[in-house]
Amino acid sequence: MAEGGEEDLPRDAKIVKTLLKSMGVDDYEPRVVQQFLELWYRYVVDVLTDAQVYSEHAGKASIDSDDIKLAIQSKVNFSFSQPPPREVLLELARNRNKIPLPKSIAGSGVPLPPQQDTLINPNYQLAIAKKQTSQPEETEEDEESADPNPAPSKNPSLSHEKIDVPQGTPQRVSFPLGAKRPR
């Protein structure tokens, strides 16, 4: 950012830039300053709103420093949690490690979960909706010229005839992912 543009920044933006520089952060996107300002403003509004509620609850006419301290302490207590002490974590680890791991049933190689639990198992169904097309009424000529016994196709997958599937019946389609391709 040009030095001339820095003079036009609001005081709060200059403070954020100074804080970033004091922490050793010299290379950052310009949006970072606006993001910190938004976070800062949101935090201040939340604290002041809580302080106002505490002040009204106490029957005070205006907010004082005790209300603000209580609001900040409330935010710290409910927003940030401390990890458990090291001794507690060591005891939990000791108890967990007392239980031996199960013996491997599988032979050599990587044991895989059942096929229904793998990501390569087909887990979808395609619902092929039957299109309702309005056909024009047939005339007498069309009825006479139509073949009364049309020859069925030997291979239905290659024919262009419509196969009547009840509407709303899902058709299961899967593609083998592990099949070898012909070369």
C-alpha cells in the first residue's frame, strides 16, 4: 500500500496496522485490517450490550466500569475454555492405554472395511421420470397403416422403443469402478 494512502486511514485502522507490525507481521493482504476492525467492533458492541443489560438489572441509570468489567469477564469465561491440567490428561491416557488393541484377523496387506462402508461403493440411485407427452389423436389412416403386430427388437438396450417403467420407481444404476478396461 502506498505511504500516501496510509494517511487517509481511520485511526482504528492505523492501530491495527501498528499492532500487526509490532507482532512481526509485515506481509498481509489489505483486507486483513478490515477483518480485524470488524472483529474488534463486534466484540465491543457485544461487551457494551451485555454491560447495559447488567446495568439495567442492577437498577442503574447508566453503565459504569463495574458493568463493563463484569461483561468482559463473562465473555472470557464463556467464550474461551482452558485445556484440562496435564495430570488429568496423563491419567486419561493411562486408562485408555490399559485396554489392548484387538488382534488383527486379516492376513497380510491393508485391512479394508466392508464394501458397503467404502467410498467406491455405489451409493446412489437414479430416478428416471417418465415424461408425459401429449400425442395427437390418430386418424383412421394412421390406424390402418400402422402394423398391427410390430416385431419386437431382439436387444431392448439397443432399440429406441420406450420401456414403460411405473412412475416414481427408482432405477438402480451402478458402474464398476474396479473393472479392467480393454486395451
